[in-house]
Amino acid sequence: KQEVTQIPAALSVPEGENLVLNCSFTDSAIYNLQWFRQDPGKGLTSLLLIQSSQREQTSGRLNASLDKSSGRSTLYIAASQPGDSATYLCAGRSYGNKLVFGAGTILRVKS
Amino acid sequence: NAGVTQTPKFRILKIGQSMTLQCTQDMNHNYMYWYRQDPGMGLKLIYYSVGAGITDKGEVPNGYNVSRSTTEDFPLRLELAAPSQTSVYFCASTRGLAEPYEQYFGPGTRLTVT
């Protein structure tokens, strides 16, 4: 059974800092891994999706990597801004096109 | 495209009442999903559907029922509501076993059972 863990549970950084959010999964038979952003009281917005055959994906200041052998994915945010404050969720897609979610990392970027 | 829409946005139920959460997508996606999110937790899969007329249980199906009579709609039914069903419910959809694989989410329904 796939389990997804995110560390840290919460993170507070000053504006401008580069930061890394971590996601680990137990079953390496993962088809892809998706990172989401969730603002308070809102739904999920997809940020990046990495296929199992890929090592990383980039979008603007965001870079996500995937290492299936170690069961890890990281989301790198460059030059963080207060507008980046949100909860970040990772989810692995397993057999049957089902996503298994981590509990999320709550990010606060202080101005 | 409106994407994935959900109604209602908020609802308060008394213990033992029933209700249906509505979900509609206009992207002609085959796969649809219902998740619940409890405070401080990730999302857990309740039910999913791979096409009209086909549904299957997820991780936490007890107390819920679904149907899929059309490609667009995937309602979630709560029978005999219990306080443990207080949660935020998200509907999602994806094309299926072909690119793009991304799941698209609705804005959620916040349900309180008292």
C-alpha cells in the first residue's frame, strides 16, 4: 500500500529565501508524482507533474524532482515571496489512476 | 471551460440527515473521484469512477454512495450523516490512462454534521 509522507509539516522563512519541501513515498512502482498548492479554504491547484520516466520538471520559480529508487521527491522554490504562502501537497499516482496524498507542508513566507 | 464544479459550497447537517454533494466536469474526462480532507491531513479517496456506469470504492467508502449515469456528473450521497463525516469534500477528474494525467479539482464542499 502506497504511503506518502511530507516533511516538514510547517515552514516559516523570510522573503527571498530559497527553500525545499520534501515528499517521500513507500512504493517505488509509482506512475507519476504531482505537486499541488492549496490556499486556505480553497481547492487544489496543480503546480507540477513528474512522470515516472522523468527526473524533474520546472515551472517559473518552481522545480520538482523525482527519485524513484530512493522514494523521494522535492519541490524547490526559488526567491520565495509572501504570495507563495500556502499549503503544498504532494501525491503519487499508483495503479488504477488513484492518487495517494501526503498531509502537506504549511509554508509561510514573511515579508 | 468551467472545469470541475461542486455544489453546495457549505452545508450544515443534523445527525441522521441525508444529502447529495454534486460534482460536474465539462472536460469530457473519463475518470472522476471523490476525496475528503480532514483538518491538517491530506486527501483520502472515498469513491472513484472510470466511466459512466462504473464506480469503485476508495480508501474510506463507509457511509457514502455514488452513481455515475453520465460522463459529466458524479454525485456523492451521504446517508444517515454522522459527526465523523464533518470534513471538506473535493471532487476531481482526469482524462484517464492517457496523457495528460493531471487531476483537476473542484473548489470543495465544506460539510459540518452536528
